[in-house]
Amino acid sequence: MAGVVSKMWDDALLKYNVPRETVGRAVAVAAVAAYAAKLSVPRVRRWLQSGDDNGQPGADNNNLPPIKKRRSQVDIKRMHRVNKEFLLQLEKLLRVMIPGVWSKESALLGVHTLSLAARTFLSIYVAALEGHIVKHIVRRDARSFMLMLLRWFAVAIPATFINSAIRFLECKLALAFRSRLVDHAYGLYFNDQTYYRVSNLDGRVENADHCLTDDISAFTSSVAHLYSHITKPLFDCALVTVALAQSTHQMGANVVQGPLLACAVITVTGHILKAVSPHFGQLVSEEANRKGYLRAIHSRVIANAEEIAFYNGQKVELNHLRRAYKSLVFQMNKIFRQRLWYVMLEQFLMKYVWSGTGLVMVSLPILTGARQAGTGHGSSSSSDSVSQRTQYFTTAKNLLVSGGDAVERLMSSYKEIVELAGYTARVAEMLQVFEEVSRGEYQRTAVTNSKGVHTQSCLVQFNSEGQPLIKGRILESKDGSIRLEEVPIVTPNCDIVVSSLSIAVEPGTHLLITGPNGCGKSSLLRILSGLWPIYAGKLIRPAVCSMFYIPQRPYMTLGNLRDQVIYPDTVQEMAAKGIADTDLENILAVVRLRHIVTREGGWDVEADWKDVLSGGEKQRMGMARLFYHKPQFALLDECTSAVSLDVEGAMYQAAKDAGITLLTITHRPSLWKFHSHILQFDGEGGWKFGPLELHESSPSPAPVSETPRIMPYSKKEVLETAGSKNVPSVNGGVTELASSA
């Protein structure tokens, strides 16, 4: 068939008078051009897409989720390479994982190193022993062969034990590293409410749960495996080189020729692989990022399953999951394609080229050696000469196999080092973000929208990157009051809701906070609780333990029924306060929940309380925590919206009788009578603050259609009060403030 095609091809060239050389050159040029296009087109496409700042995964990732990238492509590539930054990050993490010379991790590392060295000595001994066995087989010495075979089986016992011990110690070392790093990361994550600030005030770590679990596990496993993958080959290379030199010297050959040839081949191979190696660190880091995104989508569905079911939104959520999974599959296929040709080239160089080089190295002492026979008793026979060369060949071959395998692991370890750089960058970045967030340093995408508030009149200052500067101060109140002096209300998205707020709330002054949605009501409570930073002005408040925040959806912790009431205290802390279960029953009686102790089977029953309790029961459980802790101020954010009016009124009255000052966000007119003052936002950056006026014609609450009013004053009094530098006291008389807006 090939001859027929060749004849037809020659006839066509003769017919059109085209030289064969011209066609050959054209085919070669076309092949080179096609290969150049294959290499350049994807790079040009990525270069063109690198100018897009929308954070999309790229044109190759059609219909993939918009994973945000807050660094330029140059910074990402630099971050995942083996450079000085990687070494500094790795050094910092190693200091956490190995805190000292006399630590448990150092002991494991020492034992692991001794095991690796022992395995190398055993490999050399086994190679020499196999040479002796082959020698006696060639000599037909059955007795010596059986003795050597017994030694072979005897050395197999410690060899197999050490092999198993190496894998065991590697796993133990990875687990010890992970335990140290997790403990350190948890300490940072739960320090000063960092867990809240990372996800709400900072935007650099999108999937902290994935970083704290999978990324740390992958990093520590990679470190432990890489240590074994580098230390063992180094021992092998050093000891095998010495053993080969001794064997070559015994054959009377030149000791330098073989090592020089091996060094030359290894050096050329290393340069080739380094030049064509893909950026595995960047690829692996992006794969971990997309795994975290897929996990976050799953967590979102689980957390909002009821709302999704009510809306029948499973089709939309399914599309989100499929897009996230498609993104992960695309990235994994990309890694597989890169590894395909790289592993092919790596195997060609390290398996076939190095094997041929090893054969040359083994043959040189036999072909050029001056000692062609054995030296036993001053005489040698042809049989002894053959057996001696056979022994050398077998021993040298086994040593070269061990040495070549060691050098191959060292060469391939560069790929693992690059992958380790990706894990190191993610873990180091996470810990750095935790440290910066705990110090109040945030980075988040700024939203240049201030809901009508004039930025020129706002006290907030911004840096060159558009991030607000934290210039405010938080002081502890000496008289137990809460005071805000020219404090702006700024959301985590840099949305300025209120440019400046100045109020004072004394103990016993029950404040009602009203206004339209998005006007800053809940934001004010977050500022008072210390969750959001103060960007300007001054906040004077009592200690955090004197303030207790109850949201609309109370959090139900893991544990028994007792834990739900005393949260966040423990049973030991409850006992230290002198509170017994009977006191807790009295608290539940106040919020009309005493019956659930009997209904659920006692205080020690554990259950999934967020599903066991109804919405109203969970809100009343939140109020029960208020009566347990008895703070000075209670920050109530629509915390009784699912509670009946009679129970709600009884709880508010009980809180006032207990001496707890209420700061309440509510839309229920039935709660107005429990408050003496009002802070009213208009939704445009303005606000009013003063005593609350209720209808005197009827003791019943005002109708729902009406709104609470601040007692009126003359325009002159309002302007004089607003222009005063001193913060007015709401106990000292009727006061009204208005913002500059």
C-alpha cells in the first residue's frame, strides 16, 4: 500500500514538474508554522484576556462562575513560583509547624531521617548481596548460593519493616504538622472576632472553611511527602556514588569517566525539563480555589434549603452547581493535558536516555578495566574472571537503578515543589489575612455609592486604593452610658449610610430605632457591638460584656437544652455564677418556654435545636439568654417578630424590671410604649433623636399606619443643638438633633 501511494505521489510531481525538495521544504515550513501557532495562539489569547478586570475565568471557560481575582495575572504567576517570596512563606510556616528543637515534630523528623538513611544502606547491601548470589550461580556453587539466599530472606524482614515505617512516619509527620498549623490558624481565626471580620469586612479570603480544612491538609501532606521525596534520593545519590566508585576501582578502571558522563546527562535533562515545565503551582492553586467555590455553593444550598424550596428555586441552584463543577472539571482537564506531554518527555529522558547512559557507565569498567580476572590466591581462571565480571555487572546495575531512581525523584520533585508553592501561597495568605484583620486592616472592593450622602461633607477618609481609613476611637465609658460623637455609619462595601451621627444614651433610657430598610438601623447595632470599625469620630461605650445583642434569627448551638439558654457560657461558668437548673426554669417561665423542658425530656437531651424549636420558640430562647446574662444594655434587632403580642409585651416589661436598658429595632407599634426615646433615620443620610411622644387619648398602642413622633421644637432650638460640640444628654431635657444633610 505504501509503495502504491509513493508511486502515485512521484507521478503527480513529474506531471506538474514540481521538485521533490520544494515539496519537502513546504511541508517542513507548514509543520513548523502549525506547531508555532499551536504554542502561540493560546498565549496570545490569555494575554488579550489579561486586560479584562471583570474577574472572569477567561474565554476558554465559557459559562463558568465569576471567581474573583484581586491580583493581576503577573502577581498570581509570581506568587506560585519558587522564588524568594515562596521561601520566606515556607520558612514562616515551618516555624509554626516545628516550634523548637525539642518538640514532638523534631523527634518525628529525626526518626524519619534515620529510617530513610537506613533504607539507603539496606538498598546498597541488597545490591551487593544480589551480585554475590549471581556470582555463585555462575560458578555453580550450590552451597554458597543457599547461604546467600538465606541472607537475602533474613535482610528482607528489616527492609520491609523500614519501608512500612517510612510511610507510617511520613503520615505521622504530616498529621503533626497539620495539628500545629490548625491550632495556630484556629487561634488567629477566633481571635477578636476574626471569623466574622474575614467574611464580612474583608474580601481576600472567600472560602475560609476550605482553606482551614483542605488547603492546610494538602499543604502539610505535601511538605511531609516532599521531605521524604528529597532526603531519601540525596542519601541514595551520595552512598550509591561511593559504592560505584569502589566497585569501579576494584575492576581497575577509571573512576571519573562514569560520574562525569552521568553529571552531563543529568544537567542537560534538568535544563530541558525546567525550560518546558508548566506552572503547576498556579494550576494547582486555581484548582483548590475552584474546589472551594464548589463547596461554598453546596454549603449555601444546605444553609438556605427551606427558602429555596419555598421558591422552587432548585433549577437556579442546580445551574450554579453545574457551572461551578464545570469550572472545576475544566481546570482539572487543563492540568491533565499539561501533565500528559510533560510526563511523556520526562519519562523519555529519565527512563530511556538515562538507561542507555547507565549501560554505558556499567560497560566502561568491563571494557576498559585493567583487572580482567579475580585476585583470589594469586591465580585466576576463566570461570573466575567471568563470575567476577558478572558480579560487578549485577551489583553496578542494581546500584545504577537505585541511583537513577533517586535522581529521577529529585528531578521530578521540582514539579512537586512548584505545586507546594501553590499550597504555601494559599495557606500563608490566609494566615496573613487573619493577622491583618485582627489588627483592623481590611481590603475589600469599594462601592462608590453613598445613598445620597455627600462625600465631601463626610468625615471618612480614603486611601489611594479607595479603602476607608479607620481613624475613629473606641473608649470605655466611666458612667456606663453610650455616646457617639460624629461617628459615620459605613457598611463593609464602603457604602456611607449616615455621614455623621452624634447621640448619647444613659442607662435606663430605652431607645427605639426606626427608619426604612437600608437606612442604618442594624448597622448602628453592629457598630455599638464592635463588629464594624469606627472610621471617624469617637464611640464611648461600656465594656462589651455589658452589652448583649439578639438578632432576628437566634443562633442555636450544638449541645443540650441547657447549653441553648446559657450560650455562650459553659456549664462550669454557669456553676461559678451560682446558677442552678431551677433558676434556668424560672427564666424559661418568663419567656413562656418552661414546658419544653418536659416536652424534650430534660436539660441534658441533645438535639438539632434549630429544627426542633419553632421560629417563635427560637426567638424566645434568645430572650431567655438575655435574662440569664443580665447585661446593662440589650441590642434587640427585630428579635420578637415571630412572638405573639402578649408574650412579647411580658418579656419587654420583664427586661425593664430587671434594669436592662433596651435599644430596639422594631416595626411593631405595640413595643413603642416600652421606650422613652427614639432615633429615627430618613434613609437619605439624615436622622432625628429625642424623647418619644405617644398618643395620650388611649393607653393602647398607636395604629400600625402611624409612626412614632419626636416632640417638636422650634427651628432655632434645633439648629443651636445641632451646632453644639457637646453631645447632648437625653436625660437632661427634650433634645432633637439633625445631621448636616
